[in-house]
Amino acid sequence: MIYLYAHTNHKADLDSLRRMGALWKILRDEGIEAELLVNDYRAQLAGREMGLPLATTIETILDIDAVAQLGDSVVIDSSEEAPERLELYRKKFAKVLRLSSCAQEDAIDPFAPESYLFDPLYARAASEVKKERKILIFRDADPDKELLAQAEFFRGLGLELYWGTYFYVKYEEALAELFDSIHESEEYEELVAFSHTIVTAMPQTALEARVAGAAVIYLERGKTPPCLRERFEKLGISCVEMGKRDALQEALAKASPLFGALEPAERFWMEKL
């Protein structure tokens, strides 16, 4: 069995779940059995919206071996640090792989050309007509209310907001003043697949929207690895620093859908697992 562990929480995003969900679908289409592991019930609900099966819930990366058995393979998408436990897993399981941008030799980089990892549905949407709309898929969570702090950065740009899975209750009223409309979290796939322009601070969303053929603007929040920015720029994804309104306005004015779909390297994992 191959176990796919995605770590999320109410202060983080669902990037890891989207990547593990994409990998689950690729494996399924190849006739390979895999099981999803998550650590948060909201991720369970989000996974069902993505067309994923019911996952097994564990508390942390330390609990993977409560489910996986000797000889199984494990793929981990998590920022949790547990070097001693990972070393134990490498001895116990057939294969242990981690997903990481700017990956080292023992990890898979989902943003590298040889191992792009995205849901196949976005590739199928690449040639579809896009709706003339500009969608801000900022994050799945905004615990520090960064959107409100950056109100003047976003105000008046004609953006429609994606309502993140982990957004606070009663946050909507304050944000409604900044955006033309608000879309619910269950609309995520439709928004990414069929929108003219996507503005996002989530790397996985930027990749998915690029695959689907949208014009993509990635908002840098001071934590972007240089290798990721370089890869995005090669893909035609505009990178704009949060707070630089003129740069965002310019990128929006130049935004043009990119209908040349990326070729998914769907067999990269065959040599790894």
C-alpha cells in the first residue's frame, strides 16, 4: 500500500492536500492503490469537494506508523520536523518520500518540470473558454487578517474573492467592501479551471491555474524560495510583492491567458515508489 500524508491546519493552506489528492488520482488512473492520511477534519471536507475518497485521520507526522505497516510506502507533504521519526520510517517502510519545493535528492519537487504535480482536471480545462473575471484566491486561511491589513492594495481592482476554507466567521462583511463579489470554497475547481485571471499567494494554486490556461499572478509574501520564483517566471506566471499596488495593477493590465498546457510528468513517481 502507498500512504499519502497531507498536513494542514486552520492557520495554513490546503496546498499539501491538493498535491496529495492529485497524486492519489494519478495513482488511481494507473490502477495503483493508495490511501490518503490527513490530520484535520476540515481537510476531510475539502477533500470530498475535490472528489477524493474518505481519508484516514491521524494527529501528526509521528502517527503515520499507526496506520502504515512494514513494507508499505509513504509520501509526506508536511512542514513538520521529525528527523528521528523519519529515520525510523525509512528503516521500517519500503519507501519514504517527502514533497518540497527546491527539493533535495531524497525529495520530490512538485514545481520542477520533471515532476509537476497537479490534478489532471486542470490539464483538461486548458483549452476551454475562460470567463472574463479576475479571481483572488489569496489563501485558504487568513489568521492574521492580512487581507484587511492590505485593504488599499486590493481595493478598486475589480477582483472577486475566493472565500478560504479556514476563513473566520463574520470576516465576510468586512471583506465584502473590498471585492466585487465573494465565491464559496466549494467553487475552487471551477474558479481555477475557467477564470481568465487568477491572483494567488498559494504556490499550488498558481501552478494549477497555469496548467488550466489562466493568466496567473503570484503574490509574494516575503517567503518565496528563489528557485520557485524562477520556475514561475519561466512558466509565464507574474510574481508581485504584496503591497506593491502599481506592480499588481500593471500585471493585471497585461494579464493574458496562457493556453499552452504543461505536459504533466505523471510517471515521475514510478521510479521513486
